[in-house]
Amino acid sequence: MERKEVVFVKKGWLYIAAATILFSTLEIVLKEIAGDFNPMQLTMTRFLAGGIFLLPFAVRAVKTRGARIEARDFRFFALLGLLGIAVSMTFYQLAIMDANASVVATLFSCNPAFVMLFAALLLHEVICRRNLIAIALEVFGIVFIINPFHMQTEPNGIILTLLSVLTFALYGVLGKRKCAKYGGAAVTCMSFLFGAAELLAFAGFSHIPPFAEAMTACGLDAFANIPFLTGYSMDNLWLVLYVYIGTTGIGYASYFTAMEKTSANTASLIFFFKPVLAAVLAFFVLHEAIPYNMVWGIVLILAGSLVNILPGLLFARGKQAPAAEAAEKGLH
């Protein structure tokens, strides 16, 4: 590895830091503006903006690989957008309204563990012993946070968050099939745009009187008469832009750039730091309490993440250290 490549990796860590900060603040900002918007509307518009923002990165990724998106793949992207955006992120936004931001952020950070599980079941990837230990620790962490015998968090919020985590993990595994061909940025961008388009179509359908009345009668007001442009004001404009462009656009762009400059394993450190940073920020910004069961849950989830990613990090570090030393010597 030459000096240029070492600098390339170091820049990757800057992108990891940026994505970590942006992703860790997402639940907090969404909590702040959740009351101003219909949850379906907010999900639809933020992923539409995020998809548009990622478009140049997606085009570059496809061109770099010399690939060309085939017509049949559009059906796949439509399915991916339905699962990962229209379904998973709708659950996620509804969870934000019912549960503490710190709880949602911490539980969602378990996503990599479920990705491993689905990858083994659907892609027949090998799960080694440390992967099983990581999954077990993270599941125990979830149980500690939920605290089923003395539950203080709204059950609906917990259920919605777990549904979001499971469907998003499935989305990640299915999307992995096309990442090798088109690149992660392109797959994510296409799923964002298709998911937003599907939510837009559903929003239009929700204004049909019989359907709107049926949703309202079932207590599903969020799915009836979904607005398109209401809720925006000068008071929430900067927070909205931060969610749309910052956390969704720049956040995902930083994440994929970090993977390109380091590795997928190293970039997964984002989900290692996120539960701690999100909980601390929720405490200071939203004044959310951090009970002991939450602390123990975070510790177990962090332990699970560390068991899973540490061997890969140590291996990468072992390869980079001699190269970095050689590069430094080359400067003198």
C-alpha cells in the first residue's frame, strides 16, 4: 500500500465520523418535527430528497463498474424500495412518534446482526461462532432495553421499531445481490427513488373517500388523506433540510464513500458508536432519561458489535500498519 492509498484510508475515517454524527442525530431531529407532519408524508419526501441527492454518486458508481442498468432490474429496485422505504421506514417513522428517540436509535443499531442472520438464510453465507455470539449478545441487549417484566416504553413503539429493523435488514440482504454489479450507492439511490414514488402513489390513493374513511374507521389516521406539502414553516425549515439533505442525503453518501475508502466491516463502526451517541444526545436535547436497563442493553449491543467487527478491524490494521510505516519512511 503506497502513501496515496494510506491517505485514501484516512479520509475514509473522516467519512465514518460524518456518517456517525449524522445518523446518530436522525431520531432526535425526527422526534422534534414529527408532530408537524404526517409520518407517511415525512418518509416519502425525505427519501425522495435523499434519492435525488445520491443520484450523482449512483451514476458515478455505475460508470466506474462499466455497468448498465437493465430493464428487469427496475422491477427488482421497485420491490427493494417497497420493502426498505415504503414499509420499513414507515414503521420506523411511526415508531419515532411512539417511543423515545434513544430507544429507537439503539434498537435500530442492531440491524447488522439481523443482516447476518438473513444473509445466512437467504444467501447461504457462512455464520461463524463469533457471529452467533454477536447475534446472541445483541438479542439480549434488545431484551434488556425492552425490559418485558417492567416495561416503561410504549409497546407499540417497540414493536414498530423491531418490525422496521427486521424489514430493513431483509432490504439490506436483498440489495446486496445487486451491489456487486452496480455499487451500494446506486442500489440505495434507486431504492430510495422507487420507494418514494410508491409512497407518493399511495398518498394519492389515500385521498379516495371510501379508502380514507376505512382507514380512519380502523384507527389508522396516518394512512388517510396523506398531505403532500402541508406542515412546512419557517420554524421547522432548517430541521427539515437537515433531515432531507443532511442525515438522508449526506449521511448515506458519507456511509458509502466510507465503505469505498475503507471496507464494509470498518464502515459498520458507525452502528457501533450510534447507540451511545444517540442516547447521550437524546438525554441533553430531548431530556430523555437513560434508565439502568437501557445502559445494560447498550453495553450488550456494543459488545455484540465489537465481537463481530473487531477481528476484521485488527486484520485490516495489521495490513495497513506496515504500509503506513513504509509510506512515512518514504517521505524522509
